[in-house]
Amino acid sequence: MKKSVKNNILMLYIMNIAQLILPLITLPYLTRVLTVNGYGVVNYVKSLMMYITLIIEFGFTLSGTKEIVEAENNKDKINQIISKVTISKTILSVLALIVLIVMIFTIPLLRQYPLYTILSFLPSFLTIYLFDYFFRGIEKMQIITERYVIMRGTATALTFLLVKSEDQLLLIPILDIIGSVLASVWVLLILKKMGIHFIKVSFSTIVNDLKVSFTYFVSNIASTAFGALNTLFVGIILSTRDIAYWSLIMTLVTAVQSMYSPISDGIYPRMVAKKSFRLFAKILLFFAPFLILGATITYFGAPVIIGLVGGSKYYNASIYLQQCVPLLIVSFFSILCGWPLLGAINKVRETTLTTIFAAILQVLGLALLIVIGKFNITTLIILRTITEVALLVTRIGYSYKYRKLFNYSELETEN
């Protein structure tokens, strides 16, 4: 495996360990400081912000990374990419805010907490100035890691210091804003030091950029049917207690799946450049035993995990974590067979189609569960697992169909 790929994966793993540890440090604290209902509200709004962030990002994490790679350190090209993406995201953030305001007026739970919801929007808006796609494209993953530690570490520390009861609910998004501002300023200073600056770009360039990124956006927004959309319906149909149970389980599932992201993100730039199937296969085989071990520990240790993270109030939710084990296994392979594999050979449309197909299956499944009166946490987990299997199967099918586009030569020598 090429040294730079190893370094990318290592740095992203450090970040994802921070992403795993920092929320799990505050999670037991918040579940004890807040009521079950209060914790349900916090996580409901958090899941909604996933949609908002996706609108603002609009697929630029992938399309922008690809453009930065192809710019090959040409400062003029990079300045143009940085400028047009930033303007595009600013326009999208205005549209996202309008959508959010409409949702506040139409969803009862959000009407009860309008200020909390608006404040929660601001950290999503500030992601514009983190420029992840740029640092991924130049394979400087350590900057992304350092930025995240500054952002989330600050918010986590201040949460323990300042949030003492549910009366201080508004402090949670305010502390996230403080951390995001610090990280954004730090990243902007790095860009200035590197000689990267904003330039004037034409409106037609911005429009064209949005068109290119739209395919990536469709894929990403469709994939939220697997997560945030479920939580949205849980919040509308089930009780606040069920929202809290579901949110806790999905927080743990997302934490585990976040450990897959460094592998996917770490090899994506190298796969775009080399399209090496041997590199992909080597990564897959290396991590598979760790996946199986982790799944085994999760299944048999679910009651202990839930007890440690959520406390006795959430002990009944341990059965749901056990039911998620097949989902955790399948999603590892479906994630890696997406952008790092199909996307690397320019099969953006096919990658998007697989996600859309699985998303449609998920939405139809949700509708069926509602109609037949079987909408509950267990059936949601089963449905989520079925759609993940469908996603994996279709991606494997496309990979086999376009197998001749991969490079099967020996792995690159170490640097």
C-alpha cells in the first residue's frame, strides 16, 4: 500500500476516533442531565441538520476533491475551485435556511423549539469555511483531523463546564457554533499561509459547478433515506421516548460506521488517480477480520454498551443494538464498493443509481410499514438492513460489469 494512502487512512482514523470518542463522552452526560424527552429533541434536530448539511455540501466533498486532484497543484485552478465552491455553498445555505424555516412552521416538535433549531443551523452553515474537499484533494488529511479536534474538542469541553440542566438546552448549539468558528478561522489562516485566496468567478461558472456536483448530491441526499428520514418519521409517528431510544441506537451505529469512513476517504484520492483494484482488495481483506470481531463484541456486549453510554433509563434499548449487527457488517462493504470503487472509475451515475434504488426501496418500505401498522423500531432496523443489502448487491453488479476499467497491475511500491 502506498505510504501516502497509509498516512491518509491513519490521519482520518485519528479524526474518526475523535468523532467516536467526543460524542460518546458527552452522550452519557447529556442522557443524565437531560430528560428522555429533552434528549429526544436534541437528536431529532441533529438528524434534521444532516439534511441541511447535505443541501449546503451539495456533493462538493466528492466533486470538489476530484477537481482538486485533477488541478495537480496549479494555484490558479485551485483558487478558482475554492472560490466557485464557496460561493455555490453560500447560495445553497440561503436556500437551506428557507427550507428550515418552512419546516419549523409545519412540524410541531420544531415549532416548540424554533430558536434551538435556528441556532443548530449555524454550525452546518460554517462547514462552508472548513474546505474539507481541498485538503482531501491535496492528501493533507492531518489538517482535517486537527481542525475537527479543535472544533469538537472545544464544544465538548464547554458542554461539561456549562450545560447542567435541560433549562440550558440552547447552550448545546451555541457551544457547537463557538467550536465551528474557531476551526473555520484556523483553516482560513492555513489557506492564507499556503497562498490560496478567493478570486472573482463568473455566474455561469457557478451554475456549471452546481450542475456537475448535482449527481453527487442526488446520491448523498438519497442515502439519507437510510438514516435521517427514518428519524424524521419516528419523530412524527412514535413517542418522544422512542425517538430517544432510536436516536441513541443510531448514534452508536453511526459511530461504528464512522470508523469505515477513513478507509473510504483515505483510498478515494488514490483510487481516482490509479484505479487500482489490488489496492482496494487488499484494504478490504485486511479490515474484514476486525469487522467481524467488532460485530461479535457489539452483539454480546450490547447490554453493557447501552448501560455505559445511556444509563439505566435506556437499558431496554440494548435489544435494538443487537438487531443492528447485520446492518453494521453489510454497510462496511456497501460503503467501500461505492465512491472508492465505482466512483474511482468515473461511474458516478451508476454509483448514484444504486443509492437511489436503495433509497426508493427504503421509502416504499417505510410507507408499507405505516400502512399496515407495523412501524416500530425493530421493523425499521430490519428494513434498513434489507435496503443496505440491496445497495451492496447492485454496486457489486456494476463493479463486475465495468471490471475492465480497473487497473489490475501490481500495487505501487512504498515511498
